[in-house]
Amino acid sequence: MRSKRVGVAALVCFAAVAMFVSVSTVSAQGGPGMGIGNHGVMGPVAVREWFRSLNLTEEELDKLEEVLDSRQIELSKAQNEIRIYQAQVATMLLDPEPDMKSIEDAISKSLEYEKIVRLIQIERQVEIRKILGEERWQTILLLVREARTSEKIGQFANSFGTKGLKPQEVDMYSRLLTILRQVM
């Protein structure tokens, strides 16, 4: 009898915790479009509020675009070289007796280009952080995370739609989305 009571008490405790968690989750959402949505994606209202909280000026957007354009050709070349070496390795692996020395050489060259890509990405992030300051940089990181998640589940157009924005905001928002895609 005692074990039944303990089991019932444990079940009641579990149900209470489950209710508390679900109430906390709903409260954190802040209503439709304001918090974590159906698939862990922020709604469009929250995304637009993040955008507005950045208070970006035209000059800042110009600077951000300059940062991303500054080494774009070098970045694209390095990314293309990585793809070439990956294809070479894949082709070599089709051979029943692949030449491991050639594979190792191709991987080493690919890693050198990977290093170039990472350094350019880091330099960009540091420059963007300097332009925006720490608080707005953190908001950019949230927007990048949100964009990645939204894109993965096919909700990018919904979460990052321009409905409800003023014409000038739409232009700035579109420019920021282009920047976010390059930072992603």
C-alpha cells in the first residue's frame, strides 16, 4: 500500500512539474509571433523587433556591406578551391587501391584554404562587432541563429517577412538580411 502511495505521489509531482514547464514555455512565448514558435523558431514579430532594436543607420549598413565586400573575391576563391580538393579526394577514393599520399596532399591543401576562409570570417565578425558595439552584436548573433533555424525548417520567408515594416525599413531590412546571409 505504501509503495502505491509513493508511486501516486511521484506521478502527481511529475504532472505538476510537466504543467509548470508547459506554462513557463507558453509564458515565454509572449503571444503569437513573439517567442519560440511551433518549431523553436521566433515569429516574425519578434524578428522585426530585434531588427528595430538595432537602430541601424544607412552609414552603418554601408560600413557593414564594405566589411563583407572587402575580401569577398579571396573568400570565394578559397571556398572554390576547397570544393575542388574535396572532389579530387572523392574521385581518388573511387579507386580500389587509392593513393594515400595523394589523398593526404589534397586534404592538406584543402585545409590551408579552410584556414583562409575561417580567418576571413573571423576578421569580418570582429569588424562588424566594432561597428555595432557589443549589445547590437549580440542581437546580430541572435538573428543569425534564428535565420539558420528558420532556413533549416523552411520558415525563413515567414520569420523574416517584411509585412508591417515601413518602406524605408524594408530597404534596410533587406540589406541586413543580405549581410546576415553572408555572416551565416
